[in-house]
Amino acid sequence: LNPSDTLMFRSCLMRISYLAQDRPDLSEAVKALAQRMRQPKPSDMTALKHLARYCKGVPQTAITFKPQQLTGRIMVHVDTDFAGDLRTRKSTTGHVASLGTHLVHHGSNLQSTVSLSSGEAETYGILKGASIGLGLQSLLADWNIKTSVSVYSDSSAARSISSRKGIGKVRHINTRYLWIQEKLSNKEFSLHVVKGDNNPADML
């Protein structure tokens, strides 16, 4: 794009990025377009226009917070695609964190490493969800609110890798990602199954 169109692309994308903080339906599209901020191409502008048409068709969404009793459980749902980025072949992790029925955190993030299988990609997703949940737990602890963390994943392979000790057959996984096994073994959080059709993180 020429300099003026590049400036317009960046400005419009940042406006939509601001909206995406409270709109999970925009997170994945904004994440994908943000990777093109440095050198946007005409095809990226076309994609941005497509997103703008969606925003025009769905100008408002509402996240409803109904009255509830204070709950002591943080639930984090995670889901991951496999090699969804056609350029880098990296996977994307989506997460939805809730306190009772209240959505408190969501996001769509490109993983920092290339996964060799869907199970490995989902394992990195569980790791992301656990870090989000433990971070929220620490924040609530500062307010003297005790909570437990439950992470939900629809991948049996990822749950198996996270629940055992050591790397097993997936020897290429960097040891810095295995802290999740220690946290799970120490029962600092729990890991649960969720059906793919009922996983709210799938939209991310």
C-alpha cells in the first residue's frame, strides 16, 4: 500500500482493536490483521473492509452480567487450531476466562512456536489458559478472595501430555513449557474435558 493507505489501514485497525477488547467476535480477525501492520498489502485492506462490513452489520453486542453469588472458581476454556496461519504455519490459541457466569477475560493469540501436531498445539493452549487462570487467581488473592482454577480443553492428547510427568515421546517440546505438569501435579489448578461443540473458546 502507498503511505496514505498504510496510515489509514493502521488507524482503522487500531480503532477496531479497541472495540475488540469487549467483543470476542472481533478478536481473531483483529489478531490476524495486526500481523500485517508493518507492511500491509492491498489484500490486507480488502480483509479490513470485510471486517468493517461485519461491524456495520453487527454494530453492537452485549456481554450480560447477571447478579450472582460470589463464586470461588475461575473457569478457563481453551481451544486451538493447528497450523492455521498459512504464512508462518503457527497455531492460534483462543481462551475464555469466566468467574461464575461472568466473562472476565478473553483473547486470541498466535503461538510463539510451530507445533508438529494438533495435540502439541492444544497443549500450548492449555498452558496459556492455565497462566491466565493463575494470574486472575493471584489478582483476586490480593483482594482476599480465595479461588480455584479449572481449565477446560476438548483435546484428549493435550490433557494427557499435561497430566503426566516428563516429555514422553514428544521430545521436541522445550522443557520451559513443562511447568504446567508441576502445577497440575501440585493441584494448583485442575484440568477438565469439554465437548468441542460446547467450547466457548472455539469462536476465538
